[in-house]
Amino acid sequence: VGNLSRDVTEVLILQLFSQIGPCKSCKMITEQPDSRRVNSSVGFSVLQHTSNDPYCFVEFYEHRDAAAALAAMNGRKILGKEVKVNWATTPSSQKKDTSNHFHVFVGDLSPEITTEDIKSAFAPFGKISIAHKNGQDLEG
């Protein structure tokens, strides 16, 4: 959860997100604003000031609750700031090369929809390497 007001606390986040589903934990990251040197294209370094807004990681017990929280809370205002909610990812240096992959999120599916239904719907667009449904990895 990003773009948080500096007044937001872990307790407040847990109160809000627990309304969607039981939360396992919340870890708030509050970095102080810093200045860092960035190499420019003309060969000298430039002092760049960055203002780091607090962000946090909210862990749910159930994947479906996390997905519902992402859908419900992304773009909502908390203490006057529009928050950004995304799936947590590993740092880019640890990610595998996915430059030839394309990712699609499909939400609000009826419980009757099966993985095979999803694969059939997307098959005309190319090979499906993996599908996620209700927190399970399903190879395809």
C-alpha cells in the first residue's frame, strides 16, 4: 500500500483492511526524505531530492481477501491521500526475465468459471504459461 499520509499508522491500516478480511500482519515502512547523487547522461552527477512517502505491506491469511482488498482499496483516500494498492513483488534485481511475457488480471469472476474456461477464452491470443485462480498456481 503506497502513497500514504505520514499520519497513517499500522493500527489504522489494519482497522481498514480487516473490514475486508482477516489480516495476518501490517509492516509500515517510513523512510526519511533523502538526497542522492544520480549520474546524468552528460557525465556528471546531479543531486536529486526524493521525498519518500510511507508505504506498508498488509498480509492476509487468504489470497481471496488480499485480492478483494486490492480491488476495494486501490485509489481510495486515507487521511486525505489517494492510496495505491498493488501486489507485493520482489526487487527487480531478483526477478526473472519476463520481457517476452504479458500479464493479465481478470477479476469479478463467477465461482462457476473454471481454469479451463479462462484458458479457452485466452487461447486465441497465444500460449498461456500460468494461470492463478483463488490463490493456486495452475500450470497451463
